[in-house]
Amino acid sequence: MKVYVVNSNVNPSNKCPNCFQYMLRQNRVITYYDRANQVNGIQAGDLVLLYHNDNRVIAVGFAVKDHEEHNYSHIASHEHWVDVNWLWKTVLNKNYNPVNPIDRNSVGFNIPRRTVEDVTKQINLSNLLEEMGKRQRYLSDCEIFSDNET
């Protein structure tokens, strides 16, 4: 098993700044355009972390199949994806901002330099599990967010 960080790249200049929402809902990580091939190394059984700007991990799960690709030539988009069974996902507020993300520094990997980064040798899996557990407790401790809290 390898551990990969996939950057959701929500930069407004990106061609798809809200794709992270789609990835969370559709249980997959996706790479597009000239970076589409970067996801090809992820195989079924690998651990995948979805990385969000500002040092945040917003989802953790296992790849359930090897990568797939599709060329949407009618809209000039090429994408590759890996289906993921998310074990943990952050809570998003009404503006789709992560409420309880995992800080990458707490689990020991560097800022991804590529869209998909192998962090198997860097990541502290024990700390990752601990951080996921803390956030599960967070979910059970808070009932429903009021509009003032989100």
C-alpha cells in the first residue's frame, strides 16, 4: 500500500475551482487536462488524502479501483479519476469551507509540489488515525451548526 496526497487545487484561476465538492460527493479523486496522467499510479488499496489549500486535508480514504480515464473532446477536457471509499471527510459549512480539516503538519507531509504526490515515506499514519478520530468525535459532539457558526 502506498499513500498519496491529491491536491484539489481550488485556486480561482484553476479551470475547476470547485471540483473538490464533486470529488467528495462522487467518492473519487480526479486530475484534469495536462495533469490528468498524474493519478495513474494510484492503485486499488492505496490510501488517498484529498488536500485542500492552506495545509488542509479534507478527506481520507482507500482507492477501490485502479485509475480510469475519459476524454470529453466535445468540451476540451481530459480527466483521469480513481474511485475512493472515503473513511473520513471534513464538515463543510454553508459556503463550502472546511470546518474541521486535518492540518498536514500534524501528520508529517510536505506541501505537495504536484497534483498527486506519493507521501508514503513521509506520513505518520498513527497521527493520521488520531486526527481522524478527533474529528469523528467533533462530529458527534456538535449537533447541527447554526447559521452563526458556519
